[in-house]
Amino acid sequence: MSEIRKGEIEGLTLAITRLSAAGKSAKDIQNYFECKMLLSGREPSSGKPARRKRRKNLKEGILKFLAAQGKKGAHVKAIADAVGSKPLNITTWMSTTGKKVKGLKKVKPATYAYAA
């Protein structure tokens, strides 16, 4: 166990006093300090779970949009706006996964077409 400095003891004493004055039970105070120790000094979270953003199906959206554009194709920025993504994500997708899709081709710089 690490050493506790005098300032930390005073802070802990003050926190215990405030929690007791707020009507918290000894178990609540213990849980509070256990959480505080586990979180390495950060305040406990609000208790709400963190929400993770769901990943969109880029392939389906990109191919559907490009099929509607026809032989002339569409610029990366237009594809990104239609799919709801960033242009860099579309460019990366085209250079990695897009290579494997039959019928998808580059017609101009940063412009792609899909012939289903």
C-alpha cells in the first residue's frame, strides 16, 4: 500500500464529514472511496453506461449511391455526404475494400463509378 500524505488525509477526513452530513451510510461512504481508489483519483461516473456509436454499413450505402449515379460516377465528397461519412473514410474504403468489389472503378481522380 502506498503512503498517504498529510494533505490527502485531511482531504479524506473532509470528504467523510461531508458525506456523513449529507446522510450517507457507512457502506455508501466505503463504496465511494473504493470507487475513487479504483478510478485512480477520478470522480465516479454518473452511473450511465457509455454509448458506443454503431458502425454504418459503408459498402451497402456506397454501392447503392454509385449505382444510382450511373456511368459518370460520383466524387468522393458527394459519396460521403450521401452516406453520412467523412471523405477520408470513403477514400480509404475505396483503396482497401473497394478494390475487391467487381464493377467498381475509378473514372477520374477522386471519382468512382459502379456498374452492377
